[in-house]
Amino acid sequence: MPATRARRLRRYLTCEPRYFDVRYSINPWMDEHAPVDPELARDQWATLVRTYRDHGHTVETITPVPGLPDMVFAANSALVLGGRVFGSRFRAPQRQPESAAYELWFKDAGFDVHEPEGVCEGEGDLVPVGPHLLAGTGFRTQVGAHHEVQEFFGVPTVTLRLTDPLFYHLDTALFALDDGLDGGPANVAYYPDAFSPGSRAVLEQLFPDAVLATRADALAFGLNSVSDGRHVFIAAQADDLAGQLARRGYVPVPVDLSELRKAGGGIKCCTQEIRP
């Protein structure tokens, strides 16, 4: 029998895709010549927000800014851990103004915000799991930012190198199934071939019981998921991964964000967790 999983209620920050579009290409998923359905994108995002709330989670929203089509991807804006905010510094010039917009929201909400010195794209490349902070690099966030994050939070930070440009952020190739922040065991799901050999070896040592995704499910953004410890909000197209999770005692909650995937984003990309 699979283990009984317990959820922990979460607080999320999201941004309506009011101005969502694909106007440039800064990752392999983006085709600025492909049509985008803004209404469908808004409907899919609204379904995600409603689904979170239906499962008891708190969802707050930031007002979108005209001219920032990727602002919907709230996860990239910061890492919030222990009530402290480590902000963002985007690599692509097109996204750099997002940092100031999110910093203003956090300050208005009563948080102090640390501005990183190097390129750091928030929860896109920073995943707290148990006693560690997993930190991606290779395409966006710089290794120097990993050191800066470790000094700021005082949490051991583990650098993981991404090698497949389709998985340009850590949160496209790995997510925390159980973050361990409530004292329970920590675990992850990930796609091994997105990582360098040394990084795969590190993940195998840290998480011997991890759930391993197929390439098909990784390409469906199945690893750009959000777990509350029991429910896993997962791309509707990631069938095999959802089956694996169910056999482990998790409850997959499929959500379709296929329109937002045209910009290289999914469920986690749209979800910034505010950890108290």
C-alpha cells in the first residue's frame, strides 16, 4: 500500500497573463511567429488559481505591467524562504524590468528584498528541499549567485548543472515532492538526462527514492509541477509521471497550461511560493 501523504497549506503569488504574448525568443520553446491565444492563456491561468484555492491554498496576485509579457511567470521573481526575500536579476534584457515590479509588491507586503549582484532567476533555478537549497545553472542563473544565496539564507546550497537547453531552468527538470520544511522526509521528482553526469550523481545520493520522469513527460512540463505534500498540481499531458505519483500515494491534480507553454512556462513557473 502507498504511504498516506499529508498536505501543508501554502501561500502563493501569481500574476494574471493579461499581456501575455510571445514577442521574442529567449528559450527554445519560444517562437515569436507562432500564434498565441491570449484569452485561452488567461482562462488556463484562472483555472490554476481556482484549483489552488479549491484545495485550501491562499493565492495572491500582483498587477501585471504592460509591456512585460512574461510577468505571468511569477516563480522567476524571487525565492522566499523563512520570511526573507532574495530577489531576481534576469539574464534577458526583455525581462529585467520584472524585478522592480515584483520587488515593489514584496515591499508593499512588508518584506525586505535582497537584490542579487549576479544573474539569478528566483525559483526558476532555486528549489528548497529538506536541509538543502538545490540551485540550477548552465543557462540562466550564475554559479556566483548560488554562493550569494547561501550567504543570505545560511542554507547549504547544492549546484546542479543543466545541459539540455530545452530544460533551461531547474524548475523545468525537477520539483520538490516533499520539501521537508515541516520536518518530514524530503524528496523530489526529476528528469536525469537534463543534468550533467556529476549533477545526476549528486541527485542520486541526495534522493535515492526520487521519482524519475520520462523525456516525454519532461517535455510536457510534467516536472514544472507544484506539490503541497499530498496533491501534485501537474501538467495534464504528463500521464506516466502522474501514474508514478499516484502509486506513491500522491494525488495528481491535472491542470492544462498548454498555451503558456508556448513561452516555455508551466504550473510552477506561474507560482511563487511565499514561505513563512
